[in-house]
Amino acid sequence: MACINPDGTLTPSAKAILSAVSSPASLEEVAKSTGLPLFRIRSSIREMLEAGLAEEKEGKYAATKLGQEKI
């Protein structure tokens, strides 16, 4: 995964995204707060959802307990 290094640590952009979703936020809000392009946010969030680091509820994304531990 592009968000997770081979040693299991998060990439700097993944940490920034997870920090941005420490409270529920839309993809657009995450892009604005991190300064990362929206396409990068979408692909990273998709990977984080698959890895159990983030969850989606009513169009907002939030870090899971596992995601918060990784930050």
C-alpha cells in the first residue's frame, strides 16, 4: 500500500490525512487542511479504509482506533 511503508509505519502523507480525520471530515475538508490534492486524498482514504485505519459514516471520514494508534 502506498500509505503504509514496508515496515508497517505510515508515510508522512498518510499521517497528515489521519490527523486531519481525527474528527470526522469530508474529503474536500481533508484536502484543504492537508494541502494535498483531492485525487491523492481519495486514493489514500480508500487504502486506509481497506486497512481498517479509517471509516466512513454519512460522507465523512474518521480515523479508527487503529488509525489513531498509528499516528
